[in-house]
Amino acid sequence: MIVIHYTAMQSAVAAIDTLCDPEKEVSAHYLIARDGVVTQMVDETARAWHAGAGCWAGCDDINSRSIGIELDNDGFSPFSAPLMDALEDLLGGILSRWDIPAHHVIAHSDLAPLRKVDPGGRFDWRRLALGGFSIWPDKSDELPMRESLVALGYAVDEFGLEACLSAFRLRFAPMRAGPESEADRRDAASLATRLGVDPTNANS
């Protein structure tokens, strides 16, 4: 899988310094600066320490199964056009080299909803989906939320429905708040059914 992060730092240089400091015990395969410059820090065949504790699609060792991409963003600002252009180019190459499906391009918050929010509500997941690099919901019948989230890969049993719903909204409906809604259920069911999974049978 591919995990998208933001650096939450003031510059790409500062982020690279941190990611290359052994004492920090954190790393990533790539960093994309706001001006679109891509820096590779770890070979794609090697394990990087970017995901931390988490779970996605039944996998609880994300670092061994993923490529981590850090985006030069403070967590509050819009993501720059050069950065997004470079990200799409990078994703196209990685997806083809490793035969990774678009639904396995995920947010850090997807795999660790209790402790992470990156890349945050300002990241343009819909743009990635339109380019074939991720997924986005369309119209669908309403189905049970829990089963849809499990079918998508969220570890509801481990993190709880509320946390996973929050992570789902952060990615697909960042302005949505309050109790679980019909819109949440329709969006989640749309994605689950498009992946060929029956949300009423999360083990299928």
C-alpha cells in the first residue's frame, strides 16, 4: 500500500533533516516539497519507519507493506499545485511498479485514526481519484456503516466505530460532523461495493 502523510513542519529542508536523523527514529521513502521537488530517502524495496502503530485491511505491520510519502505542508495550508502535480507523477510510477490498487493509497489517519489526522481535511483526495490514483464515493444505496468501513479496510474492532468514522470523514467529507448520517452510510457503501465487496458480509 501507499501511505500519504504531511510533514507538519515549516519547510521541506527541516522535514528532510528530521527524517534523516537516526535519533528521531522516523523515516519515509519520499518527500515532496511545495515547489514540486521530489526527494527519495529510502529505496522502495526497503522498510521505512513512517506509519507507526496502526492497522489497515487486516495488516498491523504497515511499515513492512507500504511506501510512505511525506508532503511538505504545515497541516493548515492548501497543498500547492506543484506538489500535487509531482505527487500524481510519483504515484503513477509506484502503482505501476508494484501493482498496487488505487484503494490501497490511504491516509495516515486511515490506519491510525486514534492518533493521526494527516494528510488532513485540506488534502484533495477527489483529485487523486479522478486521476485513477485513489478512490472517491459516488451515489449508492445506504448500507450499514460498520460493515462498509470494515470492508474498506478500517480496523473498527481495534479502534472503534466512532474513531474510524472520524477518519473516514476526514478523508471523504471533512466538513461533516455529528452523529453517523445517511450520507456517511451511502458514501461508505459506494466505495465498498465499487471494490467488489459486499458490505453486509465484511468477511467476504
